[in-house]
Amino acid sequence: MKILKEQLPKDWLEQHKAEFLELAEKLTITNIRLKALELKWEGPFDAPADYLAFYESEAKRLGFTVDEIKSFFHQAAILKAKEQVFDQHYGELVPRSDDGKSLLSLKKLMELVHSAELSA
């Protein structure tokens, strides 16, 4: 892991900020629409107000605030977007066995990937 940390730019996520933000937005929308489909929610998703209606519906159903529901979808998308951007640009730095499996535990790899932050 030490070698990987030395080869990985400290600002790796910042270097791919636009790609990361676009992917996170797409994943958020996809996750919301999948959840709505699973719940057989009949509202449209044509405008921001439609998403707000879905958040409000979920908040009422689950007993959370609208902000908590929005945050849940957003944070899930951020985690997945970080993983995908890391894998696309730096996945080859991860030490692997002869059969291609990562020699790092999933926990260690996720700690490394998810420790990256964007500047304000």
C-alpha cells in the first residue's frame, strides 16, 4: 500500500473533478429513478420540483427530513463515483496477483479511495 500511496497523486480526485462531479450527478439521478421505480412511484422526473416531490414522499414514508433523504442519495453517488474515477485512472496502480485479484483488502483500498476530497 505504501508504494501505491507514493505513486498516487495526492490531488488525484481534484485532477478529475469535472468527470467526478458529472458522474456523481448521473449516479444520483439514476439511484433516485431506480428507487422510484422499485416503489412504483408515479410522479414524473421532468423538473427539479419533481425530484423534490419524490424527496418529500420518501421523507414522509421513512420518517426523515427532506435534506436527509437528499443527502443519502448524494452521498451514495459520491462514494460510487470516487470508486469509478479511481479505478478508471489509477486502477493499474493497485498491486494484483497473477490471476488479477487485488492484493489489497477491500477495506484498505476503500479507505484510500474515499479519503480523497475536493477543494472548496
